[in-house]
Amino acid sequence: MWFWLGLACSGNKEQDSATVKDTDVWRPMQVCPGDEGCESAIGSLQVGVSAKVITPTCFEQWEDVDENNRYTSSTDIFLDCGCDQLCPGDEGYNAPDEGEGDGLFEAIWLAGYNSARAANFVHDDIWARTLFFQQGDVDVALVSVDLVGFFRSDVEVVRERLATELPELDHLIITSTHVHSGPDVMGQWGRIPGTTGLNAKYQAELYDTLVEGVVEAWNNKQSAIMSVSSVDSSLYSVEKGSRNIIHDHRDPKIIDPDVGVAHFTNETGDTIATLVNFGNHPEVLTSSSLGITSDFVDSMRRGVENGITYPTQTIEGVGGVCVYVSAAVGGMMSPLQVEVTDGSGNSYRSNTFEKSDALGNVMAELTLQAISETTVVEEPNIAFAVQSFEVPIENILFQAAFQSGMFNRSLANYEDGETLDPNKTPLVTTEISTLDLGNIRMQTVPGELLPELAIGGYDDPAQPHTDLETIISEDNPNPPDLSQAPEGPYIKERMGKEYNWIIGLGNDELGYFVPSYNYKLAEAGPYLNQAEGDHYEETNSLGPSAYPVIEEEVHRLLEWMNQ
């Protein structure tokens, strides 16, 4: 990712609100049950669900003349055919539609790899899937969106709308699957580096759909029976272990193999929803793909809902709506360089839709296995706490993105339009939530957490679960010194429940969170260049001071919840 260095913070944006803390007795900014409007959580668990398509409906196609998978106006040709992508002479053409023949390229810029990736087709729909939980006075909505990330400033826009349309709602969590083949809603991947990739019309439609989805889930809520389980994904393949579905691209290679599953049924035994938690980048389709897709998450959800059909066997689904939430995906947890062997015995290595489907089917199998082994939670209780705070932005490229208006959100310690002062580090307001649901504790983090920060794993030589990996690559020219790795307890150990889930990219996306002992910047051009070895993540982080602040706030919130 490359940014154009702008001159001043852009205006006309919502100001993030700062938190005022009691200096005598610390308490999270919001606590339910307990606060006004959510005094008690007495009664049965009510669960509602919705699944809303958020696939862009208006974009124009183009011809990749130079075949480099990036749109270049000087060489490539955009087809000025309007939203329906039909021009005179095309089969089905009736009349000119919106944008046709106006000379303007109505593009949807894909997020997650490089700039200039204009979408050319839709392979499968992308979704906003909402689970609504209610117990007594406590109402919480958990929304998973098939996007690379969703800023807190955007969450605040949706909250403001819901405050009018659904005043009963106490807390909203929007988490992104982090798919790399969806529209840019953060502004980072536009036509050329340094220009925003935001499409204002799509952004407005997205807000509308998110609000509609939460309201629909609230209207659909019903008494629910909750059951919970988990499955070790590394046990699917005896030969390959975790490497059948995931690869850690950064030393030390530490993977959290647990797939967390919560299954909700109504009083007649029909599935309302299945909630799945796992950390893996949805990026089977690489930067060479120009199709909109939710990647392996699509076939995973379909497999859980409708079942999986292999040539030699059929695995039944459980119905309802499957909601997938990403866990700790930093480091980098990825299906790239992975050969997936599915339940048919077929293997897929090339980064194709066939491999994406295979990986999704394996994930669906693991989820269905977990459902078959779930234990009913008697009288599950809901509780949550929320805290917002400010974190510093030391990455000069991220500073430039705020200055130039690429990121449509305000800085906490600058006025909109104020020029940045090199002696005054900019701050951005973010937030974390701890949500208890029965015997599950969910901890949101506002970006991409490296798994070792959640589980440790430094002293487990078998941690990658396969002979195909070693915890440190022999050819790493700049390996981490594991003797300097932090000792526990790590985040999951601090969470204190039977099932502890990380909700990655929860209510924000601030990039990668890297352990301090292994945070290394290039001596020449830090952030522009990466240090020798496995240090790409630093170039896409806020800077070395950000995660220690976030970690302190997470530890404090968890300590408060445990008390």
C-alpha cells in the first residue's frame, strides 16, 4: 500500500468522541447490564438473524489491454455502458441507463492488495450478516460484513441512524471478514496510489443496508437454545495439519487452530443461526482476480447452511443463517502457499475459485463437526463492557492518508483542516468491547492481531502442527529472538471463560498489531520500506507505540470484567 503525502486534514467529517475517565475509580464507558436503559439481563435469551446482500449493483467494466490486472487510463479501456454493463448491440440491451455514455468511469475499486484494481464481475454476493441478542433490558447486535475493514467513524454513522430507528439497541459491533475482493470502503485503494477508492453512492447504500439488517434481525428475534463447541482445525489432515488450510507467512510461525462455534436453535429444534470464529485471511483469490467475492467464506457459509456434496458422500447442513467472524488474522494468517485437500480427497494449490470452494468446504466440515459435538448452555447470560481511547499514529504514510482525506475520519487532537505538526503526534480514537454470551467471552480488537499476542505459543515446537513448518524459518536473515518474547498470561488466558474468542477488526481497522520485541522498521525509509526478513506488517501498522496502548486497555477491560 502506498500513500500520497497530502498537506492538511480534510474537513466535513464526523469528529470521533473522546472518553472522559473517572480519575478515582475506573469504570468502562458503557456497562450492560447496569447502565441506564440496560439495567438487567433477566429472562430467556432471544436471538434474531438477518442476511443482507451488500454487493455493489452499479459499476462499469473495462478491458485490461496491458494484462497487468490494474486499470491504467492511458492504456486500458473502460466500457462506458452504465450500471447494467450493457451497451448498444449487446444482447438484452434496451435503452441507456445511469452513467452510460457520460465519459466517466463508474468503478468499484477492490480493496486489500494494490491500488487500481477495478472490479470487472461478480462471482458471488458479499453480505452483511447480523445476529441480534436480547436478554431482559440488554440488546446487542453483532454484524459481520464481507469487507476488508470498516472504520469506527463509519460504525458511528450506523449507530446514529439506529439510535432513531431502533432505540432499544444498547451496543453495535461491526466486524469485517477482511476479504480482499470486496469494494474499498476505507479509501486506501483508489485509481492510483494516494487517491481514495471510496464510492459515495455505494457507501450510502451500505449504511442503509446495515441499518435495515440490524432492524430486521431485531424483528426476527425468538427464544433460542444456545450450544457451544470448538474444533482443532489442524486435525482435519493428519499429513498436513494446519498447513492444509492456513500458512503463517511471518516468523515466528504461530497459529491458533481453534474454530469456535455457537449454534442457536428455536424451541422446535430448527436452526436460527450458526456463529463461527476463526482467523484466516479470505484471500485465496489474489490481486490477479478482478471479481467481487467473499472468497472461502462464501462456500463455508453455504456448506454449513445447505450441506456439502462430494462425488462419494453428502454431508447435510443445518439450515439457518451462518455468520462468520474473523479472529486473529495478523502475522500473516493466509491460505496463500497452501495446498487444500478437501473431503473428496482432491487437492487444490492454484489460487482459483475451485481452491476457494475447497477451503470453504473444509471449514464447513469442521463447523458441522463442532455442531455435532456442542453442549447446550443452560440459562446463558449476556453482559458487555465498552471502552474508547486514543492511540498514536507514527506511520508517516497513515498520517498522510489522514491529511489528504483518503481516510474519511477525523484525528482526535487536530481540527479538521489543521496542518500536522511534526512535533505533535496525531491521535485517532478507537474502541474495544468485551461481550459475554453464556460460556463464550468475545474480545474485540480494532485491527489485525498476531495470534501469538492472543495465545503465546513461543515454547511449543509442535505448534504449527505439521512437519511442513518450523517455528523459525532456517533462511530468515533477520529472525526474531524468542528469548525476548513476552511471557504470559496472553489475551486468551486473561479472558477467563470456557470459550474465549478474539473478534478481529471489531468496530475499526487500524492495521496490524505486532509484538514489541519483534517490531522492526527499515533504517532507510521506514514504513515506505520493510525491514529485512518478515516485517511487512510494520509498514501497515500505526507505529510501535499503538499496540502497547491497545493491549493495556484490553487487559484493563478484561480485569474489570473478571472482577
